[in-house]
Amino acid sequence: MNQPSSPLSGKLVLVTGAAKRVGRGIALHLSSAGARVLIHYGSSEAEARRTAEECGAAGMYRANLESVAEITQMFAAIERDHGRLDGLVNNAARFTRFHPFDITEADWDFIHAVNLKSVFFCCQQGGKLMRKHGGGRIVNISSLGGLRPWAEHAHYCASKAGVIMLTKALAKALAPGITVNSVAPGVIPFGALDERAEAMVRATPAQRAGTAEEIAEAVAYFLGASNFVTGQIMAVDGGLSLR
């Protein structure tokens, strides 16, 4: 008996920050589900090329996400190269730790330029391209830090909470042809955990950290779901947000 095809088969999906870590995991998972994955990267060209080769990516696109001009150019290049875009995963992000009294304007802008501003302008440009060709699916990667306050990450928490509200507002604005949803990861380690992260894992009801594959599965669900699923935030955190 023939197996049913994946809802992602043949879909053209851009993943930002796809060279490493969670973004790489998302790209590889989507490719295995039949999607044609476009790899965005900033400075990690070698890692991006390896990810692209492993998932048979339809293309690689370099852009400094701090620059709206470069974001616009990237989506124009995608339209020129492929003529459409079916899915967008806004994964690229930055993370720093400071006491609130020590955060400078530069520290604030360093986080928000990529974590929030670039997410909006990628949604804007990606949404315009999707709307030209019948609609699409957008998934924004937020964070447990957008749902729960972390004392030494006020600037980061603000950026990720902004992504969550942006997701909800855009879901209303872009309906019915384009859905906008968000995945909020818990602790997803890539290497040794520090003492604070280990404490978070101990507090997690699932009693373990998560994996990039588990985040990717949630992303794939939203990319393949009907337009009756929009404006939703899925915490993939082992229940830690319930604490």
C-alpha cells in the first residue's frame, strides 16, 4: 500500500539561522519530510553549506538580519530564483546575560535587532511573497523566556515576548491565506549546561532537556496544518512553563 505523502512534500521553506543548532535541526527534519529547504545564514558559511548538502537544500542565502535592506534583498532573490515561497521559519536569534542595570543601548539593540525587528521584516517580506502565490505558513521561534521572566535576561525576555505578540497580531492581519504560529522551546542543550540550565532541567516535569528534533516536529506540524490553526503558541519545554 502506498504511504500518504507528507503535507510538506515539495513545499519551499526558508529557515533563518539554519547553519547550526536548532535551525540546523529544523532544516534537516523538514527536508526529511519532503520540503525543499532554503538555508539562510549570516556568517557561518561553512556550517550552512554542510547543512545545505545534508538536506538537499534548494538554495543558500546570506543576509545580515540587522539590515532591513538585506532582508528585502534576500526575499527578492528567493522570488527571482524560485518564483514563490510556501513556508518561513524565523529561527535566527541572539542570547546574552546581563543584570538589568548593566544593559546598555548597544546591548538592547544587539538582541532586539535580530530577535524581534528582523522577525517582523522577514514576516513582512515573506508574507508579501506568499500572498502573491496563494498563501503560506509562517512559524516564529520564540522561547520559554517569552513566557516566563528571567531576571538576568530582561532584554531577551522582552524580545521573545514581543515575538509572541507579533505572531498573534500577524495571524489576524494575514488571515486567511497565511497562518502565523510560534514554537517556544524550553532547555535545548548543545554542549555542557551551566548550573542555571541544569537547575531548569531538574525543574522540568519531563525530567530532561529537549532536542532540536522535538522543536522541529512542532515546526513541521504548524507548516503542514490547515489555516484553522493560526495565532497559536506551542511551548515545547517538557512542561517547564507550567511551573
